[in-house]
Amino acid sequence: MISLADMKVNQIGTVIRVDGGAGLAKRLEAMGIREGKNITKLNCMMMRGPIIVKINGCQVALGRGMAKKIMVEVGT
Amino acid sequence: MKILLMGNPNVGKSVIFSRLTGVHVIASNYPGTTVEYTKGTLKFEDKKVELIDVPGTYTLEPACEAEKVATEMVKEGDLIINVVDSTNLERNLYLTLQILALKKPTVVVLNMWDDAKHRGIKIDLEKLGKLLGVPVIPTVAVTGEGIKNLYTRLKDAKVPPHPTYSKDERWLHIGEIIDKVQVVTHHHHTLIEKFEDASIAPFFGILLFLVVLATSFQIIRFIGEGLIGYAFDPFFEGIYAPLIMKLSAVLGHGGFFHDIFVGKLINGSIDFGQSFGLVTTGFYVPVVMVLPYVFSFYLILGVLEDVGYLPRLAVLMDNIMHRLGLHGAAIIPMILGLGCNVPGALSTRILESKREKFIAATLMAIAIPCMAQTAMIIGLVGSYGGRYLAIVFGTLFIVWFSLGFILNKVLKGESPEIFLEIPHYRIPNIGALAKKLWMRLVGFLLEAIPFVLLGVLLVNILYTIGFIEMISKITAPIVTVLWGLPESAISALMVGFLRKDVAVGMLRPLNLTAGQAVVGSAVLAVYFPCVATFAVLIRELGIKDTFKSALIMMGTALIIGTVLNIIL
């Protein structure tokens, strides 16, 4: 299990859990990022910039700090 | 009775609102276009009822101010039209279930129905309606497809019979619904989708941004200059000026009324830049010098908005914005501010914290000149050469960046991270683009002309009663000594509180040196927001923070005016 921030570009993973406050989990959830969902890392900006993921066929940009708190299982 | 339009951000609520009420509101392809609710009326069961366009929200448990507006509004609604993005049913249903739990009569609208088809998404409408317990209506709001059906079916809105689900059950239930009603067939990536990915790829994205920036700038200048040089100016000089000369003759070429309406004659004829009468300079500035640039700017902005480029720009800018205590989404108030500072200040609502709002609003108001002001600066400073224009805008950029950097260090608190949905690119609908551009132009004229006229009138009166002379004496140490401007520039600085474009225009007849023109333009941009922006700032930030913000502006103006004066 690794964090979303550590995933490689174009890798697909399954969200296992969100480490962090209930507030963060709620915001992520409302955007569709929640346990059990498949998530694809599409891009990451250089110099610790935001990460772009694809979830439910929809693209979302999120900060690296948030991405570090999203733990995913990457398929082999 | 109140009907609410609710849904996730960027699903097309504002377009449906316009279609149903005939009231036109700005709609674009990025989340957070609507930050404040808009009201309109609509006939429903032979009665006039209120329809309210509520800012988009992902959940009824809000995270930013625009979302708070939505949750507050909910309480007042008697009927809810829940607009859903058909291409993203699963996530949208999360809010839908929250809305259904309110136990109010509801209709669900599946918007962007055509887009879903193109993406190979099939949704069984009948089944979905049964499972949700409310009518489900497909629409393509941009073209108007399905709107009539929506209108006639409003009366079928129902309170869903189902039990309300707890938070954990919600997703489970959504999963069940999706399994039963939605089939997604694989489709090949279209060219647009490939381009979508490329435009936020680290290197290509930045390259593309530079191309977009340079192209936009060139087109705005080309159209603006072209319209002024080949259409507006010839018309005013050739047809309008002779008419005014007749008016001048009627008024006897002088006297109090002549000076207020026509202004002073320069060498026996009208000089639209210098005469300074209500019907000469008062019209010439907003209509001839500014309107063409406002037109070309909003044309380009409209295309960028509707294509869906702004959220991508937010991602690319995220890094830089973090140095200013903001995140990428704060680029949106800045871009809107380039058109007019008022919508710029309003759109700071898409930011989460008070600190962010303060920094963003302050930076926008201080260092982002609106298009009206920019057009006038180009007219004034540009005549001395492009080098001086570069100094003015370069100075503003340095102020923007360094002030943000300082505020980020000084103000307590952290800057939240970007968390933004990136919409699909869309090919703009020409009709929608034209309508939006028209609205913005009318809005500009309705707001600009009264203030410009008021400014011109006020200056004339204050001159006559000797008030300006008095203020000039008092402020002389700053204006003449520190900034090196002639004493007469004070009247421009005073009008700047009302309208910045006329204020810059007032510097023209003063025969300034290039350096003085640069100092004057830069100081006018920075020292204080125009009255319209100031009013919005008070509303958005509160009196205390607006006061702080204004102090920062005046201090900055003092410093950069002095520094530029010394250097140039």
C-alpha cells in the first residue's frame, strides 16, 4: 500500500483509506474519492505541484499534501 | 413559492436557469462560475413563482463560501430541480440523495445528455426515475433540448417515498442504482480528450499556456486597436464631432453650461481627449477608448471560459500561487479582475479560507488593472513607446508578486491546497458565447457611463468652486515632491476613486513626460480601488479587512510612486 503521491503516472490503484481528519475525508468523498474506488494518476506537476487523478471518468486536481493522505493499493 | 436549481458545480444550472426564466446569467465551463444565487421568475401552475440559481455544491456539508450559500438556500426552497451531469452520474447522485433526504418535491434533470451518449454512457431513465422515486428528465441545456419537457413536468415533482439513507448506506445505495441503470461501453479516446491530458502535462502544458497567453494578448490588441482606429474613432471624429460643434455654437462657445456639456474648445475645435465635457470626453472615454478593448477581452475570455481552459490554468499556476499564500484556483479571480475588478472580487468566494480571500482580493484590487484602465494606460503611456508600457505592467506584476509573498509570510495561518474538478473541454456554443459577450458589454456600459459622466461632472464643478485647488495645495508634498507629478494631476487622482479609466484619461492633457505618465498610471492603478470594487470588497471582506487592504494599497502607492519617480 502506498500513497497517491507515490504512485507513478498512469498507474491505477484502489483507494484503501484516507488518513486525515473527517473534514478531508468528507470533501474527498463528495468528489467521489472514497474507499474501494479505482483511481488513476494522470499527471503530476513538477516541483511538488498538484496531482491530477481520474476518478469515475472525471479529472480532479488535488494538492500533494492531500495526495499523501490517500492510501491506495496498486494492482500488480 | 420558491423553486431551487441545485447540483454539483459546472453541470449547467445557470444555462437551465437562463432557459427557464429568460434572465441571462453568466455561464462558463468551470466549477464556481456562479458564486452568488440569482433569482428569476417563471410561470408555474398559472402563478408567478421564483426560480433561484444556487451556486454549485458537491455536498450539503459545505467547505467554501459558495457552497455555504447553497446549504443556506436549501431551507427556503419549496421545490428542487436537481441538475445532474449525465456523464458523471455516480458522483452526482451523492448530492441527489442528500437532496432527496430533505423530503421536498424534487425533479432530477440529467443534463449534458448528448455528451453522455458520445462517451458511450447509457442510462435507463425509467428505471432511474423509479429507483429515485422522482421524475427524471434528460436535457441538453446549451441547445435547449428537453427544457420544454422539464417545464411541463415540473408539476410532477414528488417527495420521494424512500427512507433516508445514512452516510454509509448512501454509497452502497448509489452503487446499486448505478448497477441497475447505467451501462458504459468502451469508446476510443477522441482527439479532444488526448488534448485534455496534454494541456496539463508538466512541459507541454506550460508551453501551451505561453502560446495561449501570447495569442490571446495579440488578438485582444489587434481587435481593440482595429475597432478604435477603423470604426469608433473615425465615427466620432467624422460624424459626432461636427454635431457637437453645432451644439457648441448654440451654447455660445463658452460659459458654464458649455463647459460642462461640451467642455473647453482646444484651438477652436473639440478635442475628445482634452475638452472634458459630458458629451465629449465623457462619452469618448468609455465608448471609443475603452469599449473596443472590453469587447475584445471578453470575447477571448468567453472562449477560454467555455472551452474549459481556466481550471487547467489553475493547475499550472498552483505552484506560483502557493508562494503568495494561495492555491491555483485563485488565478480565476485574477483573470476575471483583468476584465473588471468587481466580478474578480466576487469570485474570491471560490476560495476556502478567510486568509486566502483577503490575500486574493487585496492582490487583485491592487495590482490587476481592469480592462478599462488598461485600455487607457495603453493609450496614454503607449504613446511614449512600448518600453514605458512594459515598465507600468512590469511594476504591477512585481507589486502583485512581492506583496503576495510578504502577506503570505506575515499573515498567520496556512494556505489550503488546490482541490478542483477539471471539466472536459467543450467546443463553445456560438450563440451562448455571443449572449455572454453581449451581457458583459451591456453591463460595462450601464456601469461605466453613469460613473464616467458623474466623474466628469464632479471635476468640472469642483474646479469651478476652487475645491481642487485647495486639495492640490494640501497634497502637493506627496504628489509633486515624492511622485514628481504636476499639481494638476490631483484632480485625476480624485476621479480615480470613481472611475480609473477617466482618471488615466485626465492625465493626457497635462503634457506629462514619459516618466510622469508611468508614475501617474502606476499610482492610479495601485492607490485605491474604484468605488464599485470598494463596495464589493466591503461586502466580501468586511469593513475591518477592507480598511487594512486599503491601507496596504495607499502605502504601496506611496512607495512605488516614489521609487518610479527616482528611477525614471
